Amino acid sequence: ITPFLLLPPSGISLWSAGVSCPVCVPSQLLAHPQPQYHYLYRINFLMKNGFFLSIGSTLPSHLAANTQENSDQSITNGLLRKIVSGTNAQACSSQGLIPPHISQIYDELFVIHQKLQRESLVQQEYALQLQKREHFLTEREAVLFRHEAALAKIRGVEEEVHTKFGIIKEQHEAEVKQLTEVLREITKENRRLKSSFDTLKEVNDSLRKQLSGVTELNKKLEGQARKVQARLENLQRKHELLTVQKSKNICQMVQQSKPVKQEKVMVTSKNAKLPTNSQVYELLTFLMDWISDQHLSKIKIHEEREDSHKPVAIETSKKICTQERCLKLLPIAIEQLQWMPFVNPKLHMPVIKFIYWSIRQLDTGVQHATMTSTMRRLGEDIFKGVVIKGNPHSSSEQSTETKSKSAAFFKSSYMPLRFLSTLIVLKTVTQVDYLAQAFDSLRTDLKTDEGKALFLEYDCVPIILSHLKVSSRGLLSSALDGLLQMTTESGFVQPFLEACSNESFFRTCSLLLRSSKLETQILEKMCVMLQKLSRIKSNKKMFEMFTLHQMIQELHRTTNPDHVFLCINLNSILLNLGLSRSNSLTSPV
């Protein structure tokens, strides 16, 4: 296919950037080319290819300004347009032939055109490579942006992780510190318990030593008791023998004076003595009850009558008179205990009550020296009971045939009688084992409301106070237990505390607290009593009178804090006395 086939049959208009008029080529020349018009064919071909080259060889806008080949191509295209325009003008005017040097120029231009076309293809390939590289770089840039976003997210997560790690670390340090404090407290408590255990162990060892000493003493006392029991049995036998001999002598005298009426007299005497004796005992018991309730139980303490002067002398004379009568009647009443097995048990109570109040009357004054042995014998009879074989008024043959009779006082099942007997034992007996059993019985009875009522009725506080001594360590704890039993919650607490609100009780407590040999257990029991007494406002004078408040402050200052119960009671006493502020100031010193 030749280039002429691409032109329209009527002619072609060639345009260029530098040519203002078109070049018209006749269609006859193009259809029938002659040798002289051969240059027109080439020019037409170059113009046409140059035109298309100027269109097809355009590069992208970012490469057009940077390529030297595009500028050379534009120069060549301009030169061709000038040649064509000049040639067309010359052909149209003169219809002459083209010189050979012009044809050579045209050939060179054609070669240059082919070279430029090849370079244009190379540049197009390079442009495609650049586009691919640009696309690759764009993708890499997108991947890089994604990586940067991921790294930024990772940095945020890392900061959050570091923050949480710091919080967890602080929590861990706080927990470790708290657990360390708890461990320190537990260690301190263990040391405290260990020291308490060591103290208890030492106390246990000392108690074991005391127990061994008490056991040895008990053995000695048992030996002495056996000797005394044997002596008592001998004396009883001697007494029975003397009684029998006396009755025999009386019988012999009666037989000598009245031998005829011997049998009748003996029968009448046997029938008359027992009823008369029982009636006399009934009368005596009523009288004893009356005297005990109306006179002997009205014991007045000297401290309650300090304000009066004239009535004191009268009451003192009456008191001395009452004590003298009790001194006379008490031995006789004690002798009548031997008759108790033959009397109705209901009549035992008035006799024991009379003996008890008589002892209490003597306790307020100066006891006669001759009453010591009588009191000891009374305590033993009350503790052991009275056992008699046969009737003392019967003959020896009848006394051996009759069964032995007994009267139980301390071991009686009737609580009022047992309670009074216990109080008499506590007042008269000095043997430690008897007193220990008496305190056990008293503590058992005080667990009931009836026992507490009897405690207040018979004014037992002075009896307990007589055993609150440092010298009697074995009985000190038992005596305090009896007092503490009365402080348990009941309706008898307030009357009991009022009965303890006197000078004798506070004087005894003061003497005990002045001793440095008291055990912690004894101090705790005493502080419980004083704490309850400190609630009564009127007792503040008693605390100050016997300087108990100063002793309690000193105890609070020197007491080991491990003894929590004792410290609490001491604080409560000081608080009730209104000394808690001063105590808080002096305690750290």
C-alpha cells in the first residue's frame, strides 16, 4: 500500500504549526506520478508522516519538557514545512525539477525522521517502565503507610502496656507492703504468744512445786487428822463410859432407896424423858429463831455510827451485854449439837442460825481466849456432822442394840442449813483442806438465785473478807471466786455491791494491792470487783480515802500490755473515777 492511497482523490490539505496556507497538490499528479514530480511524493509522505509523528510522538506532560528529542523533532518538522511550502510554491509557479542537493537533504531528513521515530519508541517503552515503576512505588508507599499505621498502633499499645504494667507493679508493691505488715504483726503476735506461753509454763512449774508442797502438807495434816480422830474416838468412848457409869450409879441409888418400885420408875423415866426433851427443843428452837431474827442479826458496823456521840455509848453498852450473853449461851448451844440426831431435822436450822449469829456478834468485839478451842470443836462438828450410837439416856444393853443416828450440817441436802454450816466452817475452822471444801460448796451454792439471796440475808461479805489475806494464798483465789460469783448478772448484783461499799472492804483491797507478791490472776479478779464498785459515784470517796486510785494508776503504768483483760479493767476503773485524762498523760512516762 503506497502513501498515495491514503490521500483523498481530490487532493489533501497539509497544515503545519509554522505554515499559514495549505499546499494543494493536483490529483492528476498524485494519481499519475511522473519522475519530475517524484519529490512531491516524498514531500507528501514526509509531511504526512511528520504530521502523524507530531501527533503520535507526544509524551506525557511530565516528560515532554525534559526530552531533547522532542525539540529536535519540532525543528525538523518546521524545516520540512518550509521546504514543502517553498517547493509547492515553486512547483505551482514554474513547474521545474528539484535540485539534487535538495533531494539529498530530503533523504537525510528522512533518515533523521526514522531515527527520531526509533528514539520515540524507546522513550515510549521507557515511559511505560516509569509508569510501572511509579505504580510499584505507589504500592510500596501504600504498604509503607500501612506499616507505619501498624507501628503507630503498636506504639500506642506498647505505651498502654507500659502504663498497665506500671499500675500492676504499684499494686504488687502495695500488696507486698501490706502482706509484709501483716507478716510483721503475725510475727509480733507469735512472739507475744510465745512469751505468754513461757510465762504460763513458769507459772505451771511454780504451781507444780506448790502442789507438791501442798501434797506433802496434806499428808502431814492427814496424819494429824487421824491422830485427832483417834483421840476424839477415845474421848467419845470415855464420855460414853462415864455416861454409862453415871447412869448405873443413879440406878443403883434409886434401887437402894426404892427397891419395890424399881421397874415402875424405870418405865416412867424412859417414857417421860424423850417427850419432855423434844418439847423443850421445840420451845428452844422457837426462842432461838426469835432471838436470832430480832436481836442477833441486827449487827451494826462502827463506821456507820461515826457521826453520833451519845447513842454510841448506849449502843456500846448494849453490844457488850449481848456479847457477854452470847459467850455464856454459845458453849451450851454447841453442846446441844450432840442431841441433834434424836431431834426432828426441821429443828436443826434454828439452832445453827442461833450459833451463827452468836459467832457474828462475838466477831464484832474482842473474842474471849477460852472460846478458841470451843470454836475449833464447833467447826469440826459442823463439818463432819454428829454421829451417836444409841440413846444417851438408855442403858448400855439397849444402846448397843439400837442403830447409830447422825445429823449432817455441812453435807446436808437442805440448802439453807448447808449454807449456814458452810459459813460457820469458814468462821471457825483453820485447817486448809476444810476451808477449801467450804469455799467449793459456797461457790456451788452461789450459782443459784437461792444461794445469792442467802448470801445477802446472812451478810456474808465480812466472812469472805477475813480470808482475803496475802498470807493465805491458797484460799485467796477461792474467796475472790465467791465474790465474783455474786457479780454475775442477776437481781442481787446491786444489793451485793452496796454491801461491799464500806470501809472494811476497801481497806482489805488496799492492803492486798500494796503487796507485791500478788499473781496476775488475783489482780484480774480484784480489778473486776473494783471496776463494778467504781460505777457507784459515792464510792469515789472510798477510793480516795485508801489511795486506791493512785495504786490503780501505778498498776496501769507498770502492767504488761500483754495482759489485755487486766489493762481493760484498769482503764475502766480510771474512766469511772474520772482519771482517764490524767492517766493518759502519765502512762507514757
